[in-house]
Amino acid sequence: MNTISSESVLKLFRQDTFLDLRKLAVRLGVDTANSMLTAVIGNLQRNGKIRRIGGKGRHTLYVLATFEG
């Protein structure tokens, strides 16, 4: 089972300007419904590291909220 850390997700956001949930899941090797991915995304949003900019469900788009990530 793949473990997903906040740092691994932030690293992907530093490589790309924005990512949708599907692309993020593929790059991490998990399904979009993965509970660990959902938890990490939620924590990053609560901590102000990433922002949702549009879309719904699997098409939700996220960007880094700050340059320091």
C-alpha cells in the first residue's frame, strides 16, 4: 500500500502550476477515492498550503496557496 505524505503532494504542486484530483491520484499511484489522499488534501487545505480553484469531484482543481508551499 502506498503511503501519501503532505510533502510528497506538495512536491507535485511545486512541479506543476495546478493539478486536478485525477492527475494527482495518478502521479501518486492511488485511486481518486483513496482515503489517505482525501485526508492529506484536507489537511493541506486547512493549513492554507493549497487552495481549491474550481471543479467538482474528481475534476476539482488545486493550486499552491503560497510560493513557499
